[in-house]
Amino acid sequence: MHDPAHMPGHLIRRLQQIAVAVYYAETDNAGIDLTPVQYAAMATLLDVGEIDQITLAGLIAYDRSTIAGVIDRLVQKGYVERQVSPTDRRARILHLTETGRQILAHAKPHVEKAQQNMLMGLEENEKEQFLGLLNKIIAAGNDQSRAPMRKD
Amino acid sequence: MHDPAHMPGHLIRRLQQIAVAVYYAETDNAGIDLTPVQYAAMATLLDVGEIDQITLAGLIAYDRSTIAGVIDRLVQKGYVERQVSPTDRRARILHLTETGRQILAHAKPHVEKAQQNMLMGLEENEKEQFLGLLNKIIAAGNDQSRAPMRKD
DNA sequence: CAAAATTAATCAGCATACTGATAATCAGTG
DNA sequence: CACTGATTATCAGTATGCTGATTAATTTTG
């Protein structure tokens, strides 16, 4: 009766809590002032170069209402610049500043370490199994959320 | 590089988004005005009877700072009562109201349906595999978060 | 038993996420 | 070219989650 160990919703919420805690456990010591979400936004910007907010949001599955605040805070810190697109005055083009690039480079190894730690407790083959199943679930459920992930 | 499909942190956050969306997809039509978190709190209260906030928080791994607001809203709706413990005046004893019991009974089948839907896309044996791995990761990482789950 | 440590709850502050609405702009059509 | 519809961004409002501080009450200890 109501056994949390068999309730996916509860376990998923719990896993997310732990993943975030593991992220901070690894990054706090390194003096990194980026949230997991902020890191993902910056890492994606580094990958794809200059894009508008909606495109960025689609690549990392952020809600359009959430992305504005995330970018606000990165602009505030001086890691990202936001300027009106010359070709579409509705859109805001984003790109990393030089400072942003440096911060990101410094954070990267620690964040990658954290990603490893998140699955601690699993054997190597189990990790692959788990990631495979995760991707399968997400592929099937992607369109359920208001902020689906969109391929470039 | 920076392939989201191999970043546990990103996938976990995404899975949580989808799980919540699936919950609402299933409960909205049934006119259920409970968040996933509120439902879990009430379901646990039904299971264990009268307990204080901290104990409840431990059972479902909520932060002590978060539980107050959750309970506030349930009290507001008339589903839960909160009274000062006669044996420890710091503590607030919680219990479901009759209305709360009815609401919970009405919500239960829909929420359980949603729990099934969350793993849609997986075969039966994969679901078990996934839940097994989930529990294993959580067991290993439980103490990482500020709000660990505590066995009764 | 009195002082110190601990505990339950709350609070202010910050950062996701979402709903639903609005403003500004652009694109397509007649 | 004017009009309709779509799109980008933002905003107000609500609900988790967390940090760190505070208050009140209880428990432990010297």
C-alpha cells in the first residue's frame, strides 16, 4: 500500500533532488556560481554559437517563461550578452562573453565529474542500461511537457 | 560533444518535467486540484495516521522549509488539519479531514494511472529494470540531499 | 538544576517550472 | 498594401526546493 519504492513519480522526483545535490557537492568547492540550469544554457551556447532565446529553450527543453529569468541572471553576472536581432526585432540573440567562456571552461571538468557521481551506486553496465532506458522514456514522453526538446 | 543524451543530469531533469506533465494530463480532466507533492503528502498521512511535519517530511523526502508551505495550502483547502502536539509544543500534528479522505479516494485511481503512464515507452520487463536501477541510485545517493528519506 | 546543545517550525531570499495573458513584431493572404 | 494569424519575449501569479537565520521548546550535560 502506497509503497514509494514502486511509485515512479516519487522516485523520479527523488532522483532529481539527489542529482542537483550531487551537482552542488561537486561545484561548491570549486567556487562555481552556476546553477545546473545556467550551466546547461551556457554549454549549449558555446556549442551552437549565437541563437535566440526560443531556439536555446528548445535545445535544452526549458519553458519559454523560464528562460527569460535564467538569461537575466547570466547577463547580470556578465557571462552572456543579449541583443535585439537585426533581422527580427522580436528576437533576442544570445552569445557568451569572454568571461562567460572562461567561467564555463573552469566549471566544465567539475560538472562532468558530478555527472559521473550522479549514477554512483551503479555498475558500469548498469549505468549504460539506465541511460538507455532514460532516453527511451524521454523520447516517448517528450511531447507531454510544455517545454519539449526540439532537435536543431 | 555536450550530447544531452549522455548527460545524466540533463536527462533526469527532463524526466522529472515529463513525469509532472503526465501527472497533470491524467488528473486535470478529473477535476483534481492536488499537485503531485500535495498528493504524496496526503497519501502518506492516510497511511501513517497522525504525525508531525518533520516526520512526514522525512517519509517523503521533503525539505523542512518546503513542507510548511505544502501543508499551508492543504489546510487552506480544508483537506488537512494542523494542531499543536500535546506532548511537544514545538511540533504540529497533522491529520486528514473527512473531506481530505474523500478527495484522496477520488484522486487515487487517476494518480495511479498517471504513475503507469510515466514509464510508457518501456516494455514490462524494462519497467521493472528501470525501477530497480532507480531505487539503487537513490539508495546510494539518499544522504546527498538536504531532505533525505528516512525510514519510519 | 542551570547552561548548552538540539530540535520543530517558520521566515526571507533566491532559482526553477508552469499557466495564462499581453505587447510587439513578422509573415502570409487576398 | 491592409488584415489575419503566428511568433518572440515578457509579465503576474502559483508551487516546489533550497540556504541560512531565527524563535520557541525540549533534551542533554556538567
